[in-house]
Amino acid sequence: DAGVIQSPRHEVTEMGQEVTLRCKPISGHNSLFWYRQTMMRGLELLIYFNNNVPIDDSGMPEDRFSAKMPNASFSTLKIQPSEPRDSAVYFCASSFKGDTEAFFGQGTRLTVV
Amino acid sequence: GESVGLHLPTLSVQEGDNSIINCAYSNSASDYFIWYKQESGKGPQFIIDIRSNMDKRQGQRVTVLLNKTVKHLSLQIAATQPGDSAVYFCAENWDTNKLIFGTGTLLAVQP
């Protein structure tokens, strides 16, 4: 397995534009997590899914952020409209539910100018 | 204006020495505690975990100690190597699946 795959690796966009980050979890994993990493706040859990169902989205900063998991092999994190303060590295991770070992993707570095 | 970032604690050790990285956690109800390693430009990578009913667990070159009385976790790395240079995060596992990360410690291994 190639591990958790995120795309794009880098995204530069203008303030106000819509941004969509994509994640393909490891095949067979039934939990998926979206994290945001910044120098200011470190690694923050935004949302996680079990069996494609959002379980806890309390970390989603505001309504501009939304995440979906239409099937077991794909998830998206959307920001609309984007703002400069959304600039960060966004990580997707997957695991077997109940397992402590989560596997992280390489991340998407988002820059909003 | 200039943004102020997190000041990561830094541990600088000589190659071959043992390293001890410390972490304070917040939730006494956490089921598991986990250590992750993050190398530059990569996502965090699982190192070792410890269940809340244990106080010590050993892996290959690593040992994790848990002190629930003072909510303290430590990671000991034996014979530290240049490849161990990275940011190390402790994480708490809430509600079976919710991983909450600490701020991290930068380990710098001097040759």
C-alpha cells in the first residue's frame, strides 16, 4: 500500500477563493482524520470520521470549513472562502477504529495570499 | 504585523547519548498515550504507545514512562542517532479514537 495519499502537495490561492484538499486513506482503514499544523497552534484535530460518518467536528474553525467522506477511499476538506489565516499544512491520517496507530499523509501546504 | 509562533522546546544531545523527552498531558480520562516523530517536510509517524493502566513500555531503543499521578509522559531514546533528529509529539487518545497532540519537542542530535 502506498500509504495515505494527499493532494495537492502544495496549493497557493488568493483570498476569497475556494480550496479543496483531497485524501485517500489506506485501504481497509475505517477511521479518517483531518489535522491542521501551524507554528501558532501546533497540530490541531479538525474533524474525524468513523466508517465514513463524521464523529467529531468540534475542531473545525468556522463555517467556511467543511469536510466530506463520500466513501471509504476518499475524503475532502473544503475551505470557502479562503483567508490568509488559513495558511497552514493540512494533514490527513487514517487508522483502524480503536487502534492508536494513525498513519499520516505527507500533508498539503496551503498558502492563501 | 509579525506573528508569534510556538516556541518549541529543544533538546540537544550528542550522538550516542540517551535522550529523554518529556510531556505533560491534560485529560486524566485518556485511554492511551502515544509518541509520534515528525521529520522535516513529512507527516507525523507513530513510534510507541502505552495504555493508561501501564507505567512503562519498551520498544526498540525507546522506552515510554507514564506517571498518572502528575500527568506526565516521557520518551527515552537509547544511543541517540542523527536519524533521530526530528520533532517529537506526545498525543492523548480520547474516546477511543480522538488523537490530541501536544506542542512538540525538537530533538537535535549533534555528531
